[in-house]
Amino acid sequence: MSSDYEREISAGLSAVRLASEICRGVQAQITPETLEKKDRSPVTIADFASQAAVCKVLSETFPDDPIIGEEDSAALREADQAPFLLRVVEELNGGGIDCDGTTACAWIDRANQAGYCERFWTLDPIDGTKGFLRGGQYAVALALIVGGEIQAALLACPNLAPGSDESETAGCVFTAVRGQGTHVHRLGDSGSAGQPVRVSDTSETSSARFCESVESSHSSHGHSAQVAELLGISAEPVRLDSQAKYAVVARGEADIYLRLPTRADYVERIWDHAAGVLVVEEAGGRATDVSGKPLDFSQGQTLKQNRGVVVTNRHVHDRVLGALREVGVE
């Protein structure tokens, strides 16, 4: 890797690896009884602890960099939430981070940048909360945006196998730097060199593989099915939680990922996409909105200039956009 953003990737790797280990520890404690009671406290604890861990590590190397994140500590600071805050601190301590509740909250609130600035990080401490709860896919997603463009990205997928011949328990983390490609690393092996990944070379839409959100509330499965029919895709879609969908497109295990609006007023959040977008683009793929416009990360916390997200291996992108127009999504 050249010197461009080498420090950022190094610090980012340390941050998302640490956060992922904390998340894994919390996920391992989830029981069938937790799910039966619809108890979301484990994912909330992991969310706060993950954000605190990432912000701590980034602040040590880049103390002046703003961070736009999903969480703030306001609820944790309430007196009746003291037991909950204690659990967050315990998870951080268990991950080797010595802190008290006040310090943990301060780290969490490092990610409270509200608007756009020239250089900032954006973080989703647990992307795919329902996947996390059910033991499925989730991600720790971190990206650096400079001048409105994503310049570096880290996408940790603790339950995604590093390669087709490896166990899912190994987990993996994808790194991408603009102009330098995308690489995948084993999550728990900080000494391993990353391996380059590339999108598929599939150009026939009938042979393309689809992936989409597990939750139909996140994306219109009905429109996706219509697009698949128009393109002659007969294989059932692979449904994954989180930005792991970007990861499987980046390494050629899927060719198309659609995030189609389910409401006219819905606006995507930047932390749900920034890391995954660069991971796919630097692997040779393409990401736009449903009308083919580039995704605009210069608008603060949201992609308010865009509608929906279309991600492909590049070769089939224009035909996917055409099919979306035919079914009335634009």
C-alpha cells in the first residue's frame, strides 16, 4: 500500500477489529430466551460499546478529525440507565479498554458531528442490528470522506468467511483506498497481508446473482422481483443483513444489490453505505442511485440528493437501471 491514507487504514483496522471482538462477545451471550422476549438490549449495548471503541482508537491517531456516527450517549447518561451504562463499560473493559462510564460516554459523543465538513469519518458501529440479534450477518462500517468523496473504507464482517474455503467463524474485514483497490483480511489476524478482491466478470444478466436485504421494510422486494424477471434472472435472491451485501458483490459472489425505497420520503443515511460503496468501487464495481446518479456524500448525514442505491459488478449496471425504469422505479 502506498503512503496515501496508510495511517488511516492502519488506525481504522485496529478500530474495527477491536469493535468486532467486543460485538462478537456480546452476540455470543444472546440466548433463545433473549429472542423470544424480543429483548434488544444486547445489540444496544454492543452498538454503544462498538462506537466507543472505534472513536477511542481514531481519536488517538486523528484527534482533530470529526466523526459522523449513528449513536449519542444522551440516553446512557440518564440516572435510570446506570445499569445499562455499566454493561457497556464492562464490555469495553472485557475488550481490554480501561474506562469508566464518563469516559465511555465521551468517546461515544466523539461521533456527534452533525453536518458536512471538508474531512470527516462516518461510522455505523453495528450495521444490521436484526442480523446481529438472530446470529446472522452484521458489520462494523467505517469510512473517511474528504472533499465530499470517500477516500478510505473499512468494512468488518465478523460472521462472513474470509474465503470460500474458510470457516465463517474466522470473520473478515475489507479495506479500500481510492485508486488502490480493495483487499480482504482475516478479522482476527492483524499480521496477515490483505488479499485483493475483484467483482465478477458476469455480463449476461440471465446468469447474474442477486442479493438484497433480509427485511422487506428496508428495500422493496416486490420491485426487485420485477427487475429480476425483466432481466431473466431465475435464481432466488440471496438475502443478507448489513453492508455484508456490498462485500459479497465486491468479491464476486453476487452481481447485483438493490436498495429500493419503500417510502417516497425515505432518505438514506451515509453511514449505511459509505464504507460498502468504496469497497465495491475499488473492486471494480459501480454504485449509483436508482436514476444512475453518483451517490453524493457531501450533504451531511444523509444522501438527500439521491433516491435508493444500485450496486453491481459494473458490467450489468446500465441494464439494471433500464429495468428499474421499466418497472417505474426512478
